[in-house]
Amino acid sequence: MYWCIIFSTLISMSNINAYVAIGGNLDGVRDWTRSLQYVNLVRQSRVWGSPSSPWDANATFDSITGWPTRDFGMVLSTAAVDMGETYLLNA
């Protein structure tokens, strides 16, 4: 009985195409998603803005490094999820 089941499984597996697309049901990379694909929240954050309006994309950047040269604000996540950590930004 067991050999019959194993044999039939192997026969059916040989007919599967090796390039079948598989989906993992992941959300898109957005700051409002609840799936948190990255450990580093900056990877899914919005652009850097001014300190008073972090969503306005008006931060001043260094032309070589791309890092902000003055105080800036950033929206890391708008999802109602408790990250449970303290995040420290330093230069």
C-alpha cells in the first residue's frame, strides 16, 4: 500500500514544470503595509522631508553621498503596528 502511494506521487511530480510561478502573498513595499518585509524600516519608508512636514520631500541633500545635510523628518511606517523597539538615528 505504501509503495503504491510513493510511486504514484513520484510519477505525478515528474510532470510538474520546473519553472512554475509561485506566489508568497506578500504586500507591496509600502509604509502603510502591515507585513514589514524589511528589518530596516528605512527600506520601506517614504522620502526624507522637512522636520515639520516629513512627507513633503523637501530635505536638503549632499550631492555626493545623498544623505541629508540639515535636520530632516521621515515617515517610517503609517501602519498601526507596534514595532516594540527603540530606533536611534545617528551620523
